[in-house]
Amino acid sequence: QVQLVESGGGVVQPGGSLKLSCAASGFTFSSFAVNWVRQSPGKGLEWLAFIRFDGYTQKYADSVKGRFTISRDNSKNMVFLQMNSLRVEDSGIYFCAKDNTPRWDHDAFDIWGQGTVVSVSS
Amino acid sequence: DIQMTQSPSTLSASVGDRVSITCRTSQSIDSWLAWYQQKPGKAPKLLIYKASSLQGGVPSRFSGSGSGTEFTLSISSLQPDDFATYYCQQYNSNYPWTFGQGTKVEIK
């Protein structure tokens, strides 16, 4: 069964750090790019970060550039999102989502995890 | 950045109705557009990719059309399971990718 499972969310103070993980199974992980998408409370979806299937290219939304880092370990079928200098407005549900097409670099997201909740509050 | 304008924000309809949702982009994205369905407490589900290609397992009552800057998601005969929020997303080769604001389809 193709699936993604996020973990690592929690409550953190402004200025703090958190590292999210996304565990993949049921498909050839090393062939697909992965993204992180955020949904803030009561709001829509915001794409945050992309990492290419081989890990050689990363892209970020301006809202997180310089604070968040996406990485992957293809030997463990894992993607990570290191989040530093967290702000109240970073609160929300964080989803990882894989690209629909193997070895491609701009694609729709066909499989999403269930999400992990991040709350930034003092 | 490419701006997305999705309309309407809310749509009230009855079972069996044909409904359409529109997404406009601030610049041409060819056909690099996807549609997702999201239900409360769940992750989004891919319905349509490349503007008009139906994702596997998605009922044929869903269809997508358009190219350039104007796109439409249509549901030919609304079913009880279709009451949800729908989002468009552009994934042009230029980052960042952006989502529409969402359309909530509710029971009339």
C-alpha cells in the first residue's frame, strides 16, 4: 500500500526549532520528488518546499526560505523538514506529498500523508 | 509569483446537480494545473492533473478543462460523497507552486 506518514509535530515557542519526518512505503521512493505543504487553521493550502527524487535540488516558498530545510534519505525512504526560527504564523498542519510522475520536477501531488500538527505559541 | 483566483468560494447545490468551479491564474501555466478534493480532517485527494487528466480511481463524473489562464472543474451529477472543499493548484516549472483559496461545496 502506497503511503506517507508524517511525525514530529508538537508545540514549540516562537524562535524554537522542530524537525518533521515523512516515512514512505509501498513505492520506489528514490524515483519520486517529495513536497511539504502547510494548512493553517481554517485556511487553505500553502506549498512550502520541494526536494527532487535524488535530493540534488531543493526549492522553498519565500515564507520559509532561510528558516526551513528539506532533506531526504533514500536509503531509509524518509524525507525531513528542519524548521528553525519558528513564528506563530508557522502553526498549522504539515503534510508531505509525493509527485505523481517518477523522475520529474514539477508535478501534481498524488499521495499525501495524514499530516502532523505544529503549534507555535508562547 | 503566480496568483490564483478560484471561484466561487462557496457553492450550494443539490444531489444530482451539475456544478462547475473556476480557477484563473495571473499568467499562463499551459496545462500545469491540478484539482484536489479535501474533506474535514483529511488530506487533500488528487482528482485531476495536467488540467484534464483524471487520476486513477476517481469517478468519471469529475472532469477538468482549460489551458493558459482559465480552468474549470466540473462534476456532472453531484453525489453525497462530493460535498467537500475543492482546491486548484498550479505547478508550472517556475516556483513557487500556489493553490487557489478553495471552494466549499455544500448541500443546498
